Amino acid sequence: MAGTKTVRITYREAIRQAIREALQRDPRVFLMGEDVGRYGGCFAVSKGLLDEFGPERIRDTPLSESAFVGAGIGAALGGMRPIVEIMTVNFSLLALDQIMNNAATILHMSGGQFNIPLVIRTTTGAGRQVAAQHSHSLEGWYAHIPGLKILTPATLEDGRGMLWTALQDPDPVLIFEHGGLYNVEGELASDAGAVEIEKAMVRKSGTDVSLITYGGTLGKTLRAAEELAGMGVSAEVLDLRTLRPLDAEAIVDSVTRTHRAVIIDEGWRSGSISAEISARIMENAFYELDSPVARICAAEVPMPYAKHLEDAALPQVATIVETAREMVGERG
Amino acid sequence: MALQADSPPQSALERQHSLLLLREMLRIRRFEEKCAELYSAGKIRGFVHLYIGEEAVAVGAMQAFDPDDAIVTTYREHGHALVRGVSAPSIMAEMYGKQEGCSRGRGGSMHLFDAATRFYGGNAIVAGGLPLAVGLALADKLQGRLRLTACFFGEGAVAEGEFHESMNLAALWKLPVVFCCENNLYAMGTALKRSESETDLCLKASSYEVPAWPVDGMDVEACEAATRRAATAVRSGGGPCFLEFRTYRFRAHSMYDPELYRDKQEVEEWKKRDPISTFGQRLQQTELLTDEDLKAIEDQVAAEIAKAIEFAEAGTWEPVEDLTRFVHSERK
């Protein structure tokens, strides 16, 4: 924005700023997880925070995902505002019982008596050659669960701004940070702060096709849109930002403008969030469509280690361009 | 020091307290006998797990906890709720599924919740409540509040990872938790000796540096004394304690259990140690209890239960339009 002072910053630093601000603003906030303190965080997100806030508020935990996520739920019930860091989404499976059977259900099971203001942050996604047990994209899977909110910050603004809003929420919020984003660098307004967390956002306007995505694939999708522009195809890029609640209105609005939709999702295709989006389009915008909805998802295979195979398993710019190009071409 | 003229002598206080313990155990017994009848009559559905035979544990232990302590328990929790002070009518209405129930009919028998008495539920995942208790205690510690969290669970929980993770975390962070393990010898139908290589439960807790000791769970006074000792230790800030209450469930695991896994003879042997009749006999032998007292208590309890049933019968069904309430908090 013209006239706005900006700073050069990485996604990692933006998130660190958000955590620091939360700790400064609210004494009930504390961060807990594996290696968040002395080590500085597996992805160096919390580096330096231990010195600034001390071990009570930057709390290293044993490798006990179920216990420390459950303890986060209990601490939230006890009046705190915990930020629980699960090192990666892959390990969140060890805490799934607590997330699904407690965090997502206690408000309902207690007839509205006990809410759980808990924020869980975790790293998600593939693309770093770390093979099948460290490459899951399960955010869409978590979005299946009523009672949770699922955020996928894909930009510096959202990395910086979603955490504070999530902490104001009376109920559990899960934030999925794509591992490929931490080193992304860019300009961020020096006064950047909290952002709303319930609306999808058009990152690039267009008229021929809607490219619907979130999180780690937003960058690839924007690059694809640029290439498509060079070919005379005007692609709109919709960043969902939040997978639950899904902003169906924004999806329908975009498809109503472009009459075509390609969904780009790093999760597996079967039973995925991309399937949900496709169904919403069919339910709410069927007669707007000039072409069947297309999906570009991860191949249905545990993520392989070898780079050429991993690349082949993931959505890529070329595939997005080709799919959108063919779809628009069908109009003739 | 001379007693003031109007204060009752020590023996009268003791008698009063003994009668209270007896009355509380009888409240649970008669309430649950009625629940079984109402289940057969189709008034109560779902899973119902009776505590009959184990009453001394909840009644004895609960004497050691203050109103601002927190209670976390399991799906076999009618007894804990009743002794904690969750009203019998609101529990019965919950069993009926009525909106006047303590969880508005959203929880049922396994999920009794009550904010007023800091009763954090009825958790129906074995060991699922332990991490919550750790977190509630962590919140107290971080906020400098001198109160404790009592966590009840069955011996089946010691086979779960969450037991070990929670024991370690509570000890590591010196958190004020009294872990109350109700060892009734069977995890549903699996005998402890068939599922654990080490059947000494206190040894397991001790291995985490948690002070642990066994208690005769059929003796209400022993249960009270042991829990008072544990609560005093925990309140002094030394970290958690673990109590193994050796008890026995006289009824089936739930309403669908043909009890193929244990001998009738074994059940009969344990029934000789019925916590209510043995305590009643002891009180009569020491002339603390007369037949008239017992009749008065039984009448009182019967009246309370009759009122609870009346309340539940008169209760109303939550309108179906409200189905999706309490998925997210209604206050923002």
C-alpha cells in the first residue's frame, strides 16, 4: 500500500512477532511444546522467547503429545490462554484423542458450560524430502471435526495476524503453518496486527477461472495465475485462509464470476477438503458452471523421499497452468 | 483447652461425620439401583456404568477436597457427582436426556458436568481425563492459586500411554494433582493380571517419583484418611500423589455385560466386604448408629431419589431446532 511503512520480514519472524505480542499483551498466554524453549523451536519460530519470557511461559515439554495437548485443554479450562505447539502435524496424531474427544466435544457434552480457549499451532505439508512420516497435510482432515476452527495462514499478514484473533476465540483453534513458508520473505506493514479469521480472500482477481487454494499451495497457484495471464487466461486466485468454517459464500461468489473452478490442495484427493469444496460448488453454484470442477491434489501415495517422486506427487505450477488452460479452452 | 459450653463433644462430631459417610454411600447405592430399574423400564438409554460396590472410594476421597478444587472423572461417575454436590435431580434428568439435566441432555450417564461444583466430567475415553487434570493443575500453579485437582480413573487406565505421560508431566512440573486410581480388578472384562506385566500399580506411579500408596477401597474411613493425607501433601506444593483404591464392582461393567470373565464365587466373596453394610455394622457395634438412624437415613435418601425421578419425569426435551447449539460458544 502506498504510503504505508513496511519492514522486510520472513514468515517465521512474523509468527514469532505474533507470539511475542500475545505474551506481552495477555498474562494468561503461554507457549508450550517440544523444544520451544532452549532449542528455540524445531523451525526456530520461538527462538529468543525463552530469554525474554522465562521457562514458565515458554515451556519445554517431554515428547508426550497427548499429555501436553490435553494439559493445554485443561489449562484453558482453568482460565489460561495456552498456545500449544505440536512440532509437526504428523505428531498431532499422537494427540488426536485429546483434540477430537476432548477439545472438540467438551463444550457440547457439558451443555455449553465449559468452553476451551486453546490455540494449537503446528507445521504441515510436504516438499522438503522428509518422506512419508513427516510430510502429511492433514488440515483438511481436521476440518472434518465440528467444534474446531482450522486456520491455514499462507501470507505474512496472516502469519502475523491470525494468532491474536485465534487467542480471542472462546473455542479451540488449530493453526497449520506450512513448513515451506517459514523462509519466505517479503514486505509487511510495520503496524501489521490482528486479522479476521472467517473469510476467504481473493489474492488476485480474474474472470476466466477460479483457482481455489490455501496454505502452502497459494504461492504455486499465484505463480500459475501469472503464467496463465501471459497466455491470455484471466485466473482468479481465492485463498480460503480458514478451512473450518469454510467460507462457502466466497467460493460461490468467485465461481459465479468465472464459471470455472480448479481446486489446488496438498492433501490426498479422496475424502479431502477439495472434495468438500467441489461438493459445495455443486450444491450452490451448479448452474453457474461452464465446466466440471477440477482438482489438483497430492497423489494417493505415502510421500516418497526421492525428489523427483515427491515433486510428481505434489501439485505443481505446470499442472495448475495446464489444467486451467485446458478448462478455459473448452469454452472454445 | 476446655470446650465451649455450646459446642458438641468430639464423639458427637464423629458420630455426625460417620452418619454422613453412611448416608452418602447409601445415596449412591439407592440412586444407582433405581437407575438400573429405570434402564430396564426404558427411561434411561445408552451406556450406564454402575458404581455399586465402589461407593466407599468416592465418598471417602471426596471428603478431602474443597469446593474450589477441581474434579475430573470417568464414565462411571454418578457416585462422584452425587457426593461432589451435583444435584440428584439434575443428574437424573441428564440420564433421562432432558434439558434440565446437568449437561442439558447432551452428555448422558457418561458425561455429567457441573461448572458450579467444578466438576469437569465424565470422560468416556479411558485415561482421557488425566491430561486434563494435569492442565487444570498447571493453570492453578501458573496463576498462583492454592487449590488442587482430583482425578479419578480405573486401573484399566494404567495400560494407556496417557497415564504414563500424565504421571511424568505432573511430577516433572510438581503439579497439585491427586490421582485416584479405582482398582476394581477388571478393565471391562480384562483382569489386571491378564493385561499388565507388573500388577503393582503403586510401583508404576512411584517410578515417576510420585508418592503412591494402596488403600482399602472397601473401607470408607480408610479412603477418607488416605485421601486427606494425599491432599495435604499435594497442597503443600510437593507435587502430585497417587492413591490405589482396591475395590470391586458388584454389578456388570455396563448394562450389556453377561459377566463371562469372572466367577460368581469371586463376586460373592467381595460382597461380604460390602462397604455399606460393613461400615453400618461397625457403627452399630460401636453404638454410633441405631436402627432408627438407619431408617431415617434410608427414608431421607428414598425421598431425595423420588424427587429426582419426579424432576426428570417432569423435565422437557430440548427443541430439535437447538440441535447444533454448543458446538461453538455463544458468547464472543
